[in-house]
Amino acid sequence: MQQEVPQYGVEDTSFRAAGGQDGIFRLVDEFYLQMDTLEEARTIRAMHPEDISGSADKLARFYVAGWADRSYIVRNMAQFIFPRPISPLI
């Protein structure tokens, strides 16, 4: 029996291939580790705050929100709501 080959970019295939939410957070952590250590990334790294944790969290959530299946986002909505009060429109 032949196994079906996943089509990346269709539904949440890329999200699952990256290891789901945990995999994406690991990918982003590795990205910023490389930015901290590679000479060729020095200029870009200098544009970021010394504590990169906020930037890393935002980037990881951006990828999760873009790659995950919509039902995953709905089930985990609390993690993706920006923790800032919403001001009323007047």
C-alpha cells in the first residue's frame, strides 16, 4: 500500500510538518540563536532589543496563526489574543 505524499501549503500540512506549535516555537528559538551567533546577522540583530524574548514570541505566534488549521486557532484562541485592553471606538 502506497502512502499518500502530503502537499505542503494545503490546509495545515506545513504546520504539522514543522512539528506543530512546539516545533514552530523551536524553529523560532533556533532562528534567534543563529541571529545572536552569526557574524552576517549582526546588523539585523542590532535592530532588535537586547532581550529578544518578546520578538521571538510574536514571530512564533505569527507563524502558528498563519500555518495552523483554523480549528486549531479557535481551540487555542486565548493564546493568540493580544494581551492589551481594547479601547472602545468613539
